[in-house]
Amino acid sequence: MVSFGAGILFKDFLNQYKIGGFKLGFWFAQQGSIYVFVVLIFIYIRLMNKLDKKYGYAE
């Protein structure tokens, strides 16, 4: 959703702003999707650790 939405659907609106000399639509499509992926990894880790504790598999 980040790369498709920000890079294609909302590109014209986001390109009005710049980060580090790059248009915001381009930045979200390139860097933003990587950051969102890393955040999703940490969310997954947290949820799996909660499940492990719930069912007695905690380390």
C-alpha cells in the first residue's frame, strides 16, 4: 500500500513537498516502503512473543 498508494495514487499531492531534495511521492515509494516493512517486522516479533508467552513457549 505504501509504494503503490504513495508512489502512484497520491503522487501528485505528495510531490508538492520535498525531503532531502527528493519529492515526497518518490521518497515514500522508495524509502518509505522499506521503513514500513521494518516496522511490520517489529510488530510481528512483538505479537509472536505475546503468543509464545500465552501458550508457554517463552524463552
